[in-house]
Amino acid sequence: MNKNAEKEWIALKAEVDRRGGNGDEVVKALKEHYAIYDDGLLTWLGDLYDPEIGGFYYSKSGRHTTDPRFLPDIESTNQATNILGQAGLIESFDELPKSMRDKMAEFVCSLQSDEDGFIYHPQWGKNISNNRRGRDMLWARHMANKLGITLPYKTANERLAEAVAEGKSAEEKREALASLPEYLRSEEAFLEYVRGYDWTNGGYKAGNNLAAQIDQIVAAGLADCACKFLNSVQNKETGLWGDSVCFGSVNGAFKISYVYNGAKRLMPEAGKIAIAAMECITRFEEETVHVCSLYNTWYTVINVIGNMRRYGDEAIQKEADRIVRELLLRAPEAIRASTKKISEFKKPDGSFSYYKHNTACESQGALVAVPKPEGGQPDEGDVNATVIAATSLTSNMFAGLELRDFAIKLYSKDDLKTFLDAAMKK
């Protein structure tokens, strides 16, 4: 835990008090939460870096095997480096050793296909899910921005946007669209695709698929079509997609919020969604199945309040103000509920697992952790779960309370050496 932040804690207390909350209780609850993050997390993370390849593995089982199916991947690399910045170890990639930055840049660029601009990994090839392809393109762009580099080829999204832009001939547009999945080539095909999903049980799987492809949906000119369809299957009483208010349905709304935000459209019943998310955060008795539940629920509040702020009228702005005030009053309870539930995913080495007693061997359909010889998934931490359970969850607490300017890092720059000692020792 960051031992150099006493001034920041004092400032946070004063701000919460100023806004009508209980500053003492919010600070006390957050300090209890920060205590679950130790130096073991940094050593574990450093061990996942491969200095010869320039990327991070998803898991220790994948890191320490000779099986060629397990190599560093772009999502794990982006998430691992997110931890470094969000946790307070670095403010800029320039603070990392040049050899590490150069290797990361080489790794990222090596994965892009000149043929279609997408990102592909040698261990998975091109036979990957739409989720995997869409997410990896996004992570590659993020890594390029962090490193201050340009990807070697135009991305798939850039090619698509150029092809369907005004001024292109009908033949050129047809050729560009021919490279897309069939369901992104017309409104009719897209609607047939989205109607094939289950929208009555929370919409998580469907929302996750659309969120991962939102850049392609927008570039293909299908943003309005997507939002109109989502409006038509929304439960107007709860604001959710499905019949009940629970982690599952709120997680679905979280993914779906990315579609509205990516399309730059107002999300219907956004205030109801935020209230439902608040109820889930403070509900101690509901079982937390996977590590995303809490992260997604806090993030749902952020996304829908942000959507209201950007695209809402005056009445909606006032509703957003009311919701944030209510959440601030309930903050100590919400933080303690989050601490209790997320601690159940912590491993002895300081990392966090996707499920309470095991990781997920696959990520978006791709193999990333070594299954147990007798079958089943190993009880170990993974990068995806750890970034979610540590820096992302904590950042979301501040952002959900609209206290971003008062956020306190989990670690300090003094802790960078612990990470680098593990990362560069090979």
C-alpha cells in the first residue's frame, strides 16, 4: 500500500465532508480496502514479462511452460502496463528502461497483419472470435499511444471508415464491406445477427459482443441501427436488459453502455441503471461469481452517469447530480462491501483470480492458462483479473463518486524497483 499519501488522504476527507458525505468513514473504508494490495502483486506481475519477446503472459502457468500454445498477448500486455500507470509506479512510459520500451514496441508491431490491419498472435492465428479480434485491435492502439509509436499499417477500422466515407464509389464501398463479417454489411443482416442473442437474461454475452465491435459498427454506419434495436429490447421499468436486478443484468448493462457511448447516443433510462448498480454494490448477500462483477458494477455507474452528462438535457443533468449525491452518502457501505467480496479472489502470491478458486483458462475463446492435467482450471491469478481487482476497481470507486481528482494511488514510484527486479531478472 502507498505509504506516501497522507496529504492526499487529508484532502480526500475534506472534499467528501464539503460535499455532504462522511469523510472520516470514507477514508477509513478506503484504507481498509488498500490494505489488501501488497508487494507480492508487483513481483508476480514482473515475472509475467518476457524481455526477449517484449510482452506479458496472461498467467504464471502460461509463463512457465514450454508449450508453444502459450505466449505473451496484446491484451495482457496492455492490462499489465495499465497496472503500472494506474497503481502509481510510473507516470509515463519514459520512466521504464529503454530496452523494455523498445521490445514492447517491437512486439506490438509484429502482431499486425498488413493484409487486413487486424492483430493476430502466432499461438492463435486468425481462427479467433469476433470478440478477440475486436478487443486486440483496440489494445494495440492503446499500446501504440502509450509507447508513442505508429502501427506499421492502417488499422482495420481506418480502412473501413475510409472505404465507406463520402465520395467513395458504390463499387469501392462494396469491396470494403466484403472484407467484413456478413452481419456488418447491411442493416438487415445486422438486425438478424443481434436478434439471435438472448436479451431476456441480462444481455451480457450479446452486449459484450457488440461492445467489442463498436468501432466496426460505427465505421460501417450501423450505430443508429444498433441503438434503436437496444432501445426496443430494454426493460423500461429497471433500465436493464432482462427481468431482474442482479450482478448479471447490471453487468449486461455495463457492456451495452459501451455501445451507446461509442455511438454517442443518450442511453435510455440511464438513471434507473445507475440506481440498480448501486443496489448491487451494497448488497452483501449476493454471491459474486467472478471478479468482473464488482468492477463492472462500479463501472456501470461511471458509464451511465458519463452518458447522462455528455448527452442529456438539463433535467437529466439534475438527475445525474442526485444519483451521485446518493452514492456518496452510501460510499462507506459500498466500499466495505467491495473489499469483502474482492478479497475472496486474492491468491497467496498477491495476484487475483477470475473465479474465487480458479482462473479462466480461456480469454475471449483463446487459450491463455494451462489446464490441470486431470482437467479443470488452475487455482492461480491472472493479469485480466488482477488489473480488474486492483487498480481498476479502486479507480472506479473514485470515478463513480466523481472524486477522480482526489484518487490515491495504490503504490508509489518507490515501488517500481520491486516490479523491475522481477521483470528484468531473466
